[in-house]
Amino acid sequence: AKAEIDKLQTKAEEELVAAITAAKSELEAYVSLEDYSAVNQEFITALVSAAKTYIDGCTQVSAVTAKVAETKSAIDELPTAAEEALVAAKDAAKSEVEGYILDRTIYSETGLAQIDRIISDAKSNIEEATETVVIEAIVSDAKVDLDEVLTIDEEKEAAVQDFKNMLVTETGEVVEKHLTVTGTTLVI
């Protein structure tokens, strides 16, 4: 009976040693440190080192398995260098779009509503972008759209031109009239 008990203990010990060895190898190979910033490389190295020390002291395979899962989960929460760069690019792009219109006082309420919609849409699209080239295109498109929003003066000019167009007769003759628009006398 003692031989059977010793045999079971030896088998359990062998399974534990195999689990410990496999777990440590799994953690060492889990991620490529080169994919992370220097700060996160140090953090990952410390996490793996602490986990390996803890695993060495485990007396049950279930504890080893749990520590591996916990450590992997902690590593998974860390952004890669590419993810950090994408976040930085998104932040910079949002700031660039937000700061593009320098003087909001030259726009009417309608123009400001257009500006706010363009900026809001651009920021939303930037947040969903997964590549910097896409972010750059969103910023470029937003700037074009913002440049197309009419200032108060441009809105007045457009209104006068629309009115002039209405005064042209079917024969193409311009009706001679004097028109006062917001304090400016125009001869049409």
C-alpha cells in the first residue's frame, strides 16, 4: 500500500513540475517585448518575473494555471507601442480639427451649427479609425468641409447674388433697381 501511495505522490509531483515548467515557458513566450514601449516592457518583465517566482512556490497545478491566466490578463491590458501611437495620433487629430476654426465670431448661428457638426463627426470618425493614414484623411476632409462653411460676409454676398439672379428677366435683362441690404445700398 505504501508503494502505491509513493507512486501516486511521485506522479502528482511530476505533473506539478511539468505544469510549472510549461507555465513559465508559456509566460516567457506570451508576448514579444519589442511590440511594447520601454515602460511597458519593464512592467511585463516584472509581471512575468513575479509570476514565475509565485509559480515556483505552488503546490497544486490549479494554482499554477490560475497564476498564468491572471498574468496573461494583466499583460493583455497593456497597450502595445502601436496602440499607444494610434491613441496619440487620435488625440492630436482631434485637437487639430477642434482648433482649425480660429475665429468663431465671423460665423452666423447656422454656420456655427455646421462647424460644430463637422467637428463632431470628424472626432467620432477619428475615434473609430484604426490606422493613422485614415486619421489623416479624416482631418483633411474635415478641413475642406470647414473651409466651405460660409462666414457672415460670405452669406450676405451669396444672398445678394441669389437676389440678383431672381431679378434677371426671362430675356436675360437685369431689372435696374436699388436695393438696401443690411445697411449697404447696392445697385443691381
